[in-house]
Amino acid sequence: MKRLEQEYKWQVPSKAFFKTFRKAFCQNTEVSNIVRYSITDKYFDDNSCFLSRTQSALRLRKSNKQYEFTLKTKGKSKEGLASRSELTLKIAAKTAQSALKEFKNLALKNIKGLKDLHLLFTIKNKRQALDIKTQAFSAQAVFDDCNICTPKKTIKLYEIELEFADGNFAEFKKFCKQVSAETKISPCAISKVATAVANL
């Protein structure tokens, strides 16, 4: 499935700030589908750094014993809003070994110019997600408690995302600016993935 990802991200010093953002997100909104789950994301590139050079990212995700392949294209960021196109495909495999094999086959089939793959880094994430809805738009909020594992070191990171789903996009942007003003925390300029890449 191809889709356009449009979201604001905030990085915070500690997990205690999650409560502050939940309060800001939930004011004058309907909240539903509150879930908690663990995610393991593995990011890959080939020996020529083909994906890094094109500012793309290739991810194998495991969540709730299910696997998926995601190719993220070069993104852009303006006034805190991050946007990029991504292609996500489900992987039917049940074991890590078979999932990795199918993942590599999908990568070589879908990405022209890509050669053999190797692991760059892993992000282990404890996530809480919830859907919010206003009269103008709907969105998904996620609260990520992450360990970014690179060959050099492990980095602890707390990140909050609010991703646009449907409705009036201008009102969504206005809402996110209000959240930043209320929490006194500006959207971050660097993502989890960019943080990992900078520490390779």
C-alpha cells in the first residue's frame, strides 16, 4: 500500500512528558482505539549506501508477531511538518529467518539499483497509540519509548508523533501549533531514523 505520511514529531527529555502531550491532544477531541504494543524495526542498506545516498529508508518491522516491509522515500520538512511517501507490504512469514528472506526478495524486486542488503541499525520501541478526532480532522497520536541500537552505541529517545489521517489539513496544522505553544516544546527537526544514521 502506498500512502503519503504527514506528521508532526516532538522529542522530549523523559517519558513524563507523554502525559503533558496526551492532555494537549485530548482537549476538545474524541479519543478512541487506545493500544499499547512493542515494535522492532530493522533498517537496511546495500554496500554502496544506495538508500542513504537517495535519502530513502528500508525497514523490516515486527509487531504483534507480524512482519511488514516499508520503503520510505526522500521526505521534506517545513515549519515542523514532516511529509514523505511510503510503500508498505505485508510479509506472510511466521519466523524471523523466513521474514528476512522474503523482505530481501521484496527489496530487490521493488527498488531498482539496489544490491545485496546488510543491517544498519535496530530501533526497539514500546509504543502507545490513540486516535483523536475533532470536528475538522482526524489523526493518530503515538508515544514512543525507544532504544536506537547502532554498531557504536545505544541511544535512548522519547518521541511523540501526530499523524494526519483525514479532514481539514489546515486545521490539523493549526492544532499542532497550538499543542507546541501549550507544551512549550517545538517540533523536532530530526527523526528517530535520522538520529540513528547520524550515529552510525
